[in-house]
Amino acid sequence: MIAISLMLQRNYCITILGLSLLLVTPSLLAQEDKTADTQQKKIDIEYTNKGFQFKTVDNKHLLHIESRLQFRFATPGDQNPLNYDDIYATDNTVFKINRARLKIGGHAFQPYLKYYFEYELAQGNLLDFRMMFNKWKAFNIKVGQWKTYYNRERVISSGKQQMVERSIITRPFTLDRQQGIEFSGRIFEGSLADITYHMSILTGSGRGASENDDNHLMYVGRLQWNFLGREVSMSGSDLDYCLKPEALIALAAATNTSPYTRFSQDGGGQLDGFEPGVTGQYEVNQFMIETAFKYKGFSWQSELHSKEIIDHVNLKTTQLNGSYFQAGYFFSNLIPVVPKSLEVAGRFASYNPNADITKNLEQEYALAFNWFFKGGHRNKLSAEFTYFALQSDTIEGDSGLRFRIQWDISL
């Protein structure tokens, strides 16, 4: 209990210190530059879709501060089942602050020299810290730690998701947060050859790891074809009611050698059936195909994943496959009596943790209802019903139903 108390006090002090610095800094920047004849205001303050914004009048310096809270009720339990024992592992009803984030970003010296960091207050984790050089659309550079730009479902912020939470395939296939460098850009914008690319060189050891375990780094590449000449916004739901269709097809691949078979917000870890690894034990190669589409209140996204894990210690190879298909629509566009703030969305996901076993599937069927208050994703209420079905060659299949309701608000 003493250790927990000290940890909470430490996180509280860090938070208060950070907020104090943020409050003092704008006041210092806002001091008036007195001259012999005139006094000129040096900073503008306004509230935007990224929270409170402080900007110098010459736009060479900008700072925005935002907080986000996510309250969740779930029954029975909140975690996705990983095996048969998890289907009815608990009858508990859950009510919790699922996320509590502090976000700070902006630019310094020039609008194209950007910075951003994000802190998880509930768990005491520094999630993102990065600098970006974005002077040209065709070539950008990013250094620091962030969610690896690999697949759409993971890159989309948890505050801009269409469903209450990401699908069952996120756990086995996400690369999550890594440290390193990324090169990206968009070329041939507006044409049939409109392409967005991302190439990353990363430590491959997960969040908070500043070095890899050996001399094998993680390499990630993503190539996205915006074949209608317009990029699909990186968020769930078509809140903007796109009058012109937006669509993409993306391919992504990654390779990494490390002690880990999976990554999460906590860093490196292991999938079910894999022992704790040693240096260079697991070589992981994975590939993904992604689609997304938005048009007049309708949105669609899907991903197909394949992942190969080569265990260099036990000399065995495991192939994993997974996919999800998701769509949502504002039915007020067809039925006038339906409230304009209501969206209905559905998702089907399937995961095979070992392709060598013919009947070895975990499936998810989800139906969600989103009510967007003023501000869209910044203030929304979501309710979700999820049905899980598990199949195996050796054990009779089982299933389970879960209900969750969530309020997500950004301030």
C-alpha cells in the first residue's frame, strides 16, 4: 500500500508540475513588448478542436493543450476473451475510467517544425513524444515515439473510433508504439496515382524502450493508394458527410527480431502459447491489406493480416491470420425521423492463432450505436453489443455476449 501511495503521489506531482509549467509558459509568452511608442500583443488564445491554443501573432510558435476522459461500463467483464476459459471467466460488472489523457502539441520557430506528446494519467505512462519536420507534403520526417503507422485500426485514436474498442485482431497484429525515425509523404496528389507512403526504422522493443535487444531493428513500410484523388480521414464515422467519395487501398509489411511476439501500450509481451523470449529469439514477419471508404454518411474499413513467427530457440514456425470488416451509417439520411446525431455501426472480426490447425477460430460480431453531441468525436456516447464465438478441433465451441456503454469527452 505504501508503494502504491508513493507511486500515486509521484504521478500526481508530475502532473501538477507539468500543468504549472504549461500555465506559466503562456503567461510569459504573453508579456507585452513595450516600445517607446506602442505596445504589441504577442500571443493569441482561443479554443479549437485540439483544446486550448496559444499562438504568437507571427505564427512562429503555437501550443495546444487538450485533456480527454473515457468512462466505461461493461458486463460481464471488459477484456476480449483469449481462450475458452475467458468466455465466462467473470460475471463482474465493470465501471472505470478507461482512459485519462493529457495531450500537448504545436510547432516551434516555424509552422513546419512540429512537436507532440501524450501522457496517460490513469496508468502513469508517457505514450507519445515526437518531433516532426513537415515542410513539404512529399517528404516529412518524424523522430521520437508514437504509434507505428502500420494499420488503420490501431493508428486511429481511441477517441475517434467508430466502435467502443478495437477488434480482437489488434492484440496479435498491432506493432503499437515504438521509438525511431519515420519518413513519409504524399505524391501525385489529386490524380489517379495519388500515393501516401510511410517508411519507419524502429527499435522494435516496444513503448519506453530506447534500444533494441540486438543489432536487428524493426523495419516497417506502408503504401497507400488514394485512387479517387482524396485521402480518407484517419477517424471512424463519416461525420463530415463527404459529398465526394474518399477511398483507399493500402499495403503494409513489417519485420522484426526481438524477445517478443506482440506489443501493446505496456510494451513488449507474448501471445498465448509462446514462452518469455530471450535476445533475438523471435523473428516476426507480417503483412497487411487495408481498405477504407467514406461517402455521404457511410463509412467502411477492413484489414486482412498475416503474421509469421519464427522461434529460433525452439526451431518452430507459427502462422497467424486475422481480418475484420466494419461499416457505419447515419440512417437519418434515409429516414427523416431518425435523429441526425445517431450512427449505427457493425463489425465482424476473425482470428486464427495457428493456421496449421484447420478448425481454430476466434470470431467477433459487434453492433454499436453512437450518439454524437456537439463536437462530434470530442463528445460522444457509445453503446455496443458484442458476441464472441470460439471454435477448436479438440474442444467443443463456446460463445459469449458482452454489453458496453462508454462516454468519451475531450476538453
